[in-house]
Amino acid sequence: MSSKLVEFDQEVLSKSVLILRAINHSLRQQIIRLLDENGRLTVTEIYVKLRLEQSVASQHLSLLRKSEVVITTRDGKFIYYSVDKNRIAEISKLLKELVG
């Protein structure tokens, strides 16, 4: 048996944990699905469609933004949220590699 230690990049590991935590929540998964189905939505559209309090929707969107699962674009006074499909593909690929 080899005594070689496995090395982890702490920054990469911390970011990975943030991403997995962000997507491992049923409400955030609902938000991701909703955005995927609609392309882009404002926070108001999201909380109305999901029947949430505005503050709850904003908190969950903030976590998804920090983990770079969703991106924002501004159009006048409106901020639109959409799924970062490239990021989702990266996460999916990594999870497939980890699982097996």
C-alpha cells in the first residue's frame, strides 16, 4: 500500500463545497428549473411563480449567484437572472467524475 498523501487545493475545495451546497436544496433546484424553463426572469417573477416571500427568493438567488450557478444581466432598471449553462455543464461533468 502506498503512503502517498492525497493533496487538495483548499481554495478549489471550498468553492466546490459552496457550489454543491447551493444546488443541494430543493427550493434552489426549483429556482434553477424555473430559470432553465423560462430563460431569464426577474426576482419578482421568480417569487410570484414560486409563491415565495421576496426576501426568501433573494436570499436563495444570492447563494446561487455566489456559486456562479446563475448569472445576472441588467436591462434598464430590471435585473434578470438566468442559469449559467456552461457552469452547470462543468458541475455535472465533475460530479460524474467523482461518482464514477
